[in-house]
Amino acid sequence: MSNTIRSTQRVLALQHVAINPPGLVGEALRRHRIPYDIVQVANEALPDPTQYSAIVSFGGIQHVYEEGETPYHYIKQEEKMLHTAVEIGIPVLGICLGSQILAHAFGANVKAQPPAKIGFLEIQFTPEGQQDPIYQGFTNFEQAFHWHGDIFENPAGATLLAHHNSGKHHAFRIGQHAYGLQYHVELTAQMLEHWLNDPSSRHDFIEDRGIKAYNKVIQERPQLYPLYHTHSQLLIENFLRISHLIN
């Protein structure tokens, strides 16, 4: 994988659905005065990745194993772009669906695993993850939040960085600075509020996991979101350092 020199300091944000904007990632970019472009992947052409210092691919309701179907044909194009970006050394951060697209771009299997996994969880680091700059400043775990019905296998040659006590892997690195996170690090308090209380998503949550699981997340949120916010900010800023966008 080469390291193409880019003259611009600009980030590309790939958004797949309206309810999953850049959130905390966008806040960090604005805080550090780093310009960024948001591309609505379903409706807009993907730009030349070499015009960007880093790429962040966010979550969504799409499934990579349906990329051949008309509604999701654009997923295949995103896979090609992310593969190119990684090969020429552009840092990539794939979040939830974004991690699945990145994994699939490098040959990993992505499949449904019902019921959906929803809620707060503590991510444990592998020995490699403990040494990786993406987790610099963390101690024993990361307070995370996940909402996904699909899972990825670790891509061939990728470094497994984090897992959960359930045994499922949750983060990997391809090359030097392309990361896939099965969980979300971009949720503002307002985004999480909307996800939990929007009638459609609330219905989906309860249908998948039941009212007991839903109430558990509602009860945990006041205690766990502050640490989630702190850990998410730390990881995002670590990625910006890896991308040489901040010191």
C-alpha cells in the first residue's frame, strides 16, 4: 500500500441515511476547523478519494450482501472507492455499516445475525488493540453503543483490535490506518434520543429485542452516555491524529 501525498486537508463523510449524520465526528472536525464534505451516497456521485486527507463512512439500514439489488447498487461503488483509498494510503474510518462495507471490500463475509444487537456495551481490546494508536488514552475498555443486525468476519490480513465478552469481534485495522468499527462512536445525545424515541426505530427496537431490552437502554442512558461521549471523542481525535489532521 502506497502513501500518496495529498495537498489538501479535507475529510470526506459518507452518509447512508438521514438519521445517521456525522454527529460527534462533525463536531470534532468543526472544533478543529477541518473542512469536510458530506456525500449522500444513495443520491450523489462519489468523488475522487485522492482529494481528501481522510474518509469516514457512517452507518445505515443497508446491507452489503444486497449490493447487487437495485436499491443498494451504490454500495458496490463505495466498496471500490474505499478499497482504492486504502491501497493509496488514505486513512479510513468505517462505522457500523461503514465497517461492513470496508470489510467486504477486502473480501470478508458479511451476514445477518438476528436478532439485532442494540445497546451499550464495553469493548475489550486485543493485545494488538492495546498498542494501536486508535485506542491511545484508553485503559481497559471502551464504552460503546451498537445497533446492528449484520456482522463481519475479520478481513484476511487485517489486525483484530477489539472484541466483546460475547466473543464477537468489533474492530479491525487494514494496513496502517484503515479502521472498521462494528459499533457507533458518532452519536450525539440528540441523535441517540431520536434513535430511541422515533416511533419507527422504537418499534424496530422492541420488535427485535423486546420491551425489556428497550427499557434497559432507556434506564442506562443517563449513567452510561457521558462515558460513551468521552470515549467516542477520544477515539475520533485519535483518528484525526492518525490522519495527520491534528497534533
